[in-house]
Amino acid sequence: MPPESHVVTISRFLIDEERKYPEATGAFTSLLSDIALAAKVIGREVNKAGLVDIFGAVGHENVHGEDQQKLDVFANQVMYRALDHTGLVACLASEESEELISIPAKFPAGEYVVIYDPLDGSSNIDVNVSIGTIFSIHRKITSGARGTLEDCLQPGSRQVAAGYILYGSSTMLVYTSGTGVHGFTLDPSIGEFILSHPDMRMPEPPKKVYSVNEAYFTRWSRGQQLLVSHLKNEGGFGSRYIGSMVADVHRTLLQGGLFMYPPERAQPEGKLRLLYEAAPMAMIIEQAGGRASTGTQDINDITPTGLHQRVPIYMGSKEFVALSEEMLAAE
Ligand code: AHG
Ligand code: MN
Ligand code: MN
């Protein structure tokens, strides 16, 4: 344990960052603090999931036709309630809500658009495997007082910040605001996120690990099949797949490797959503020195056409993403 004066809480870190920009109003710092608070509340319930009978489908499906778990509903509400009244947010969008979420008229609206996947990897809840929350922040670009769909449908390259919370063996918050990636670990004894991973960079050389649901092998294109066969045979890669994007990408960030959610013949756009999952995780990976591609273009170059659009994902160490693009193009 470092001496106490070296313990940097997330609040102190955010304030120190804010001081570097004399024009900063403090709004962004406040917004991230609100998200960190929501993360602690969600994390507390996630940690209790085995103690109380909180898991199990709540009885209706989300907009993607998937069973919604109770914790998804809870996490969705916590994110909304942490952000709706602050006067910092123009509008919200959640993976669990079909439409854009407006700020209620009784509250002032602000300049930031917050897009989130409140609970990622929710099928892992009832088996006590890591899950996460993902967030993406844009600045409002339209001139009206309140945010609109147009404000949400901005390419990932215009995100002002992105991050995730991993509810793993410890709870971690990892974020970037475009000047590196910083990771904080929750100290449950004091309820504070403490800076544990300053300026995270993907390791060079990277660990040779690919991460994909290989059970779908027969549904893949020939190029995708050849890519994975090459990685494990000639490439000498190992494989790790948790089935929670946040956890799989977090490992990829720390160790290097390649995370994929490829297109399938019957589902050419893949499964994962551009706005809630792909774009924010792509910004983090890029900020840490990696790359994120659909196989044919950088994920964060895409201008979204809908809130729930899906994209194929190849993200991780630069050289492995480049190899994927090459092998997919060759077929
Ligand atoms: P969500 O729980 O938010 O719907 O996300 C599900 C995810 C993602 O975390 C993971 O990478 C992927 O679905 C796993 O899908 P498969 O079960 O098809 O491998
Ligand atoms: Mn998800
Ligand atoms: Mn989700």
C-alpha cells in the first residue's frame, strides 16, 4: 500500500485533470462523478446478486427480443436516475430502451449526450461471472435546448469520453477523455475508486490470445474461418472467451490480443451494438494504442443510422486487427 498522500481518488484525479484546462467549467468532472456514483450503486447490487433472489428474467423482453434480467432493469434505472436531474445532460440513450430518453421538462438540460449499456454480459449474472456497464459521452451538436436523435447519432470519433465499469473480482472503472486511458479500482472499505492503472497502454509485444465465440464457426464466412484457424494453428495463439464484452475487452487491454464478434451469414451485422458497446470500447482500445475495426473500416469512422445498429467487431492489438482485415479481404 503506498503512503496515503499517494492515494489518488477518482474525484482528486478528475479535479487535477480539470485544472489542466482553464476553460473547463467543471461540468464534465461532475458528469463523470455521477457515473462513478451510479457504478458503485450497481456494483453493490451485483455483489449481492447471489444473496438475494434478484436474478431471473423479469418477465418481459428488451427491444432486441432478449430476456431482460432484473439487474438489467435495476442498472438501467440507476444510470437514468443518476443523470436525469443534473442539468448536465441533453439526452440519454440506453441499450435497454428503444427510443431516445429525454430529460424530463421539470429538470434543466445540459450539453452532454450520455449513451450506455447499463449491464453488459447479463447472461453471466446468474453464474457469478464478470459483467459490466459501458458508457459513451458526446457533446450536443444541435442548437435546441434539449438533445435529439441527431445528437446521439454521431460517429465514435466525436466521443468526448468513453468508459466502462467491470464488476469482476474487484470493481474497476476505466475511462478515457481523449488523453490516455485511466483505471480505478473500488476500495469497498471506503467506497472510493482509487487510481490503480494510470495511463494504460496495450502491451507490446501483445499476448497472442484471441477471444471469440467459436461455437459459431460453421455460421462464419470462409475468411473468418480461415482467420481463426490461422491464429490457432500457424499463429500459435491461445484462446479466452468469457462472453461478457467488458471482461473480454478488459483482458485484451491489459494483456494484448484480439477480441472479435464477427458477422454471421444469417446476421451480417454481428450482434454487438455500435453506440452502446462498439464505439465506446473502440475509443478506449485506440487510446491505449490498439485498433478497432469492423473488418473493413475503423469502427469509430461509422456515422450511425439508428440507435440500436449493430456492427461486426475486431478490436485489440494493432497488428492482430490488421491481420484480421487482411485475411478477411483476401477471401
Ligand atoms: P448484453 O448482456 O448487454 O446484451 O451483451 C451481451 C454480450 C456481450 O457482453 C458479449 O460479448 C456477447 O453478448 C456474447 O454473445 P454470445 O453469447 O453470442 O457469444
Ligand atoms: Mn452489452
Ligand atoms: Mn446490456
